[in-house]
Amino acid sequence: MDSSVKRFLTEMADRASAMAEGAMDAVAGAGKVVGEKKDAAMLRLDLLRLRSECESRFSEIGRTFYLMNAGAWPKEGETAEHRIESLLGQVGEREMQISDILRRLAELSGKSAAASPVRPGPPFAPPAANR
């Protein structure tokens, strides 16, 4: 083979190799972005689930207050006050989990947790109060 043809083929192989490496880098970068988006979506789903659980606990607290004030709370078993304290404790646990998820979402988006638009409230505050 002619030396100019060999040189041409070598140059073409080098260019093809460089293009393949660039494509591999692009695919790896895209994969990382997709993974981060998936992680953020999963955290948002957890956030919605936790907020829904908090709202359910608040609804149960309201129902307990109603039954207690109406005199319809069962005399045997758990007292209304104990039930309310238990529910408030459950809400507090979920609020801590919510705060952690918000911090992780802020980290994923590149913002600091201090820049989060959500203000932490007391552990028994409804999630709507944090917006």
C-alpha cells in the first residue's frame, strides 16, 4: 500500500477513535443526568407520601378531638390525650424525614439547604404551614 494511503487510513482511525471517545463521554454524562433526575423524582414521591401521611395524622387528631369533646371517646383502652400525643410524635418523625428529603433535593439541584424556600416549622405544624 502507498504510504499516503496508510497515513490517510491511520488519520481516519485516529479521528474515529476520538469521536467514539467523545460519544462515550456524552453518553456517560447523559446517564449521570438521567440518574440524578430519577433520584430527584423518587425523593419527590417520598416527599408527597410523607406529607400525605402527616395530613392523615392531622385528620386523625381532629377526629380524636371531636370524639373527646363530644364525649364519644371510648372509656376503655387508650386515652384521647395519649392518642393525640402519639399522633403528634408520628407527625414529628415525618417532619424530620421531610426536612431530610428537602435537604437532599436542594443538594441535587446544587442549592444549599439554607436557600430552600421551605421554612421548618414546629414538629406538629401541618406541611402546608411550611410552604
